[in-house]
Amino acid sequence: MPEIIRFNPNKQHYGTTTLITGYALCSSLLAVINKFAIAKFNYPALLTALQYLTSSLGVWVLAKFNLLHHDPFKFPIAKKFFPAAIVFYLAIFANTNLLRHANVETSIVFRSLTPLLVAVADKAFRKQPYPEKLTFMSLFIILGGAVGYVVTDKGFTLVAYLWAFVYSMTITVEMVYVKHMVMNLGLNTWGFVFYNNLLSLMIAPHFWVLRGECGELFASVSGGRDRFELVAFVAVCLSCLFGLLISFFGFAARKAISATAFTVTGGVLYQQSVTSPKPVASVLARR
């Protein structure tokens, strides 16, 4: 009699190549989806919070149906992970606002700088070795190209470059610090997804107030200016779905590869996603 194969939610059934491919694809698609979602639903802090709500609630519901296993919520663990959640939220929030204020090319340039920053920070704070010499040289060549872009950028705006700088700093800290937590906290992948998104969701209301989005959204709804649009609804739903997927593949890949390699994986495919489809990219950049 043939043996019945049962799915064990406590066991991981994926390899490093699968994780890297999944994260890279999610990173590339989510960059375009978020750009389109912000164009249709111009509330970046609320969009970010909806992504966290979908991810944390999705993990909890799937666990109830025994489709996955995540570590239970415990206050001592949450207290240790909370600083990582703050940095993560700041990085995502800065990236969302960068996409809102900057053109696609500016986003590409500053995202390309992060592997070099992460490599230096990983060496300084986690005592990890630098990449190979040729790899390190290529990162400096990217830095030179970024400087040249900034000097010749005719569409320079202070707000866009301010968000670009904030994003570069926060994503560097996030990559290194979260890598440290992933390697030392002892949670499984879905546990990290659950803790990270739930804690980030708790932080979100403060940014609604700071950015004034609560009053802006209330005024738009009460004044009848914001009406239900199917395109905006679909864009937000896709953004939330891919937010959950990239959260899973991201934490799983962090365990498998170095912080610098993880940063490069997302950055390279992001560039391909926004530079290949010319008509779509140009339309989104003009919005």
C-alpha cells in the first residue's frame, strides 16, 4: 500500500534557491504594485498599515487552519524584537514616501547604494567579512554612478532626496539589525512574519497622526471627494497580498544568505522590474 504523504506545517519544505527566487520576484513586483497603489490610493501610511494588518491576520488565520505554524506571541520576545519592528516600519514608510515623491530613476539609484552601505555596516557591527574584492569594487562603481546621477539630475527636488536619504539610512540599519535578530532570536520564519507585522501594526497609528493622514482621509470621505474605485481597491489588495509574500520570503532568505547578498537580491530585480516595461514605468513616473 503506498505511503500517504502528509504536509507538516512545522517543517520547512524549501531550499535557498527557492527562497531567493521568491524574494526577488516579490521585491520586483511589489515595487511596481506599490507605485501604482499610491497613485490610486494616496495615503502611504494607511497603505503600509493595511499591509501589516493583512500579513499578521493572514498568518494567524492560516495557523488556525493548520496550514502553517508560527511561534506564539510572548511579551518577552516581543520586547526584544520591538526595536527591529520600529526600524522595519521606518524603512518601509520611507520607501513608500520615496516612491510617492521621486521618479523611478531616483528610487533605483538610492536602492542600488544600499548593498555597499549594508556591507560596511555588517562589518562594523556584526564583524562579518567584507565581500570579495571584485564584488566590493563593483559596489563602489555603483556609488560613483549614483553621485553622477545626483549631480546631473534635472528633476532634483529637496523633498524627494530627503526621503531618499532617510530610506538609505533606515534600510541599512534594518538589513543589519534584523539579520542579527533572525540569527539569534530563535523564532521560525512564520513567527518572524507574525511578530514583525503585528508590532509594526501597533506603531502605524502614530504615523497617521504625524503625517496628518487621519484628518486628510476624514475630510475627503466626509466631503464626498473620495469614492469607491475598483482599480484602487484591486491595487491595495495586490499590495497587501504581496506584502505578506515578501515578508515570508524575506525572513526565510535572511536566514539563508548574508545581509549584503539579501540586499542585492531585492535591488537588482527591482531595477529590472521598473526599467524593462517602458510604457508602464513612464506612466507611473508621471503620476
